[in-house]
Amino acid sequence: MRRLAAPLFLLVCGIWAACGKGSEPAIVAPESTSTEYRGLKDAAPYPVGVALQASRLESVPRNGLVEKVFSSVTAEYEMKMEPLSTGPGQYAWDAVDRLVDYAEARNMQVHGHTLVWHQTTPAWLENFAGDDAAFEEAVRVYITDVVTRYRGRVISWDVVNEAFEDGTGALRNSAFRRRMGDDYLERVFQMARDADPSVLLFYNDYGSIWDEAKKTAILDMVDRFQTNDVPLDGVGLQMHVTYNSPPLENITDMMNELVRRGLKIHMSELDIRANPDGDLTTLTAARSEAQKARVKAIVGAFNDLPEANRFAITLWGLLDPDSWLIEFWGNPEWPLLFDSQFRPKPAYFGFLEALEERS
Ligand code: XIL
């Protein structure tokens, strides 16, 4: 969709929505349609991404915002193994192709999420009937087929997501570990590298900014990888945080450890819970301002990293109602940068201020 000036864009969307062509709520123009706000991608010296679901790509209001504000896309769901791998050597490519096409048409880069994750192992692999060698070969075929198909189009991959247990940092006893052994991580990263010599390879996880055991486990894995020349370009910190926790110093400490190791850092799934204790039924102005200050501080910390270590900041969703957190935690929640009416929240301007005020 050609970029329209904001007022015209809102008028078009309003007409479109009024026609009831989609399930989107009617567009409510901000207080003043002359209010033009700057896209984050235009203010940022690094990609600013958003997690999208292929099922929402036909939504005009979302498209207008996505191409105005962001420069990178992560598939919130469709690139995971369970939806993509329908059987050995069988793939549901359509949704992924649509998402990659969508991003390319808007000059947006694509981050692949995620090749190996214990939570999205398809049943055919989880209950694999063959021997361990056949299991590993099935994994190799999967990684090779997927990474090769999008070579040059998906510039980075979360190769492994969430491999370590909360609280202990022990290696999760996933099917990958059970069938391939404790060094499965090394092997799947090498498989991805063999499939594409230039794609950036990430390890992605949550918790290293509040769970010392998990932080240690991830850093030990990085050190082991670097000692043994296992390909690894960066670490994704998911950044599912709240408006007041964890302390910013926990975030900067973990990022500094990764900088010391020469790695790229991806704030890969940023959302900022405004209602972690369930004390709100609506987003109050005070909590919204606290959320804004939190976003500004986090983006400011990322801005302070050396340029070579800043991969991207990706929001884990576009509109507040899109957020996975609502179902996951069961509380009313407003954790993203845009409200249900596609309007930028104070948190959006916190992000923008951090970009525009950077030293
Ligand atoms: C979540 C998506 O947001 C949901 O839509 C989906 O139903 C489940 O997965 N950490 C991750 C993400 O790495 O892949 C998860 O995304 C959220 C937690």
C-alpha cells in the first residue's frame, strides 16, 4: 500500500474500517489529525522490528503503521517448527512466504524465529520412531531446507530458543537433548551455518536479566562455543519486562557481558507489562507515564552499546490487544507501543525520545 500522509491515511483507514471489510476496530483519529509523529525506523541507527502474524497481514490499518514505524519483521508464530513442519520433509510454506514477501515489499528485513524450541517440536519429531542417528538427520534436513529456502531473504535466525531451565540453568531435557545429546546446541548451530554461510545465527532466551543461573548457563554456552569455533553471531534477550522490573543494571550487566564477547545483541521480544500485579482494569495515565519512562531507559541503554553490538530492537507485537501476554498471564494488559485504536501511546514517544536524545 503506497504510503499516505497521516491525515489521508487515517481517512482511508476510517472509510475502510467503516465498510466493515475487516475485524479491525473503527479507526479513531488522534485528537488532531494534523498530529504527525516520526517513525521509529527514521530515528534509529539500527533496525526496529515488530512481531507479526501472517493472518493479520491483510489489515490495512496495521500495514499503514508497520511500514511507517518499523524496519524489521519477526514471525510471531508461523516460522516455528510446529506450524511449519507438517511431517518429515513436508512444509507449510505459504504463511511464511507471505510474511517474507510482505516484509520485502516494504524494504523490511526479516528475522527468523525459531528453528529449535522445545515448546514447538512437532509431534512427528517429538515421538520420532527412528533411531537417534535418524532423528539427527531429520533435524538436519529440516534446518537445511528452511534456512536454504530463505537464504538471502531472512538475514538472521534464532537457531535455538530457551534451551536452559529457569532457576538452575540446567539444559532442558528436550527431545533434541534426549536424542542428540548434551551438545545438540553446537550441532544445530553448525547445521544452520552449513546451510547459509552468511546468515546471522542467534541464541535466544528470556530470564538472563533476573535469573543468575540462567545468565551463567548462557554465558558458559557462549564461552564454550567460542572456544570450540561453533558459529554464533549474537544473543537475543527476549526482554519481556515490566514497567518497574528487573533493574536496568541487570539488563546493562548482561549486555556488557555479551559485548565483552564480541556478540551482537538483539532485544528480540520487547514488551513492557504495565499491569504485572493485576491492580489495574484500565491503563492509568500514571502507569502509562511509568511505562514510557521504562521504555526510554531501556532503549537508552541499548543506544549506549557500541554500534557493532547493536543488532536490533524488536517489539513483540504491534497493538496492545495483539499481545500474547494477555492470554499468558490472564490480566488486562497494555504492554506495547500502540493502543487498540492504532494510536501511539506515551511509551512510543519514550522510545522516540531515547532515539532523538541519544548522544
Ligand atoms: C508466543 C507468541 O507470541 C504467541 O502468539 C504464540 O501462541 C506462542 O508463542 N517466547 C518466545 C516466543 O520465544 O516465541 C513466544 O511467542 C513468547 C515467549
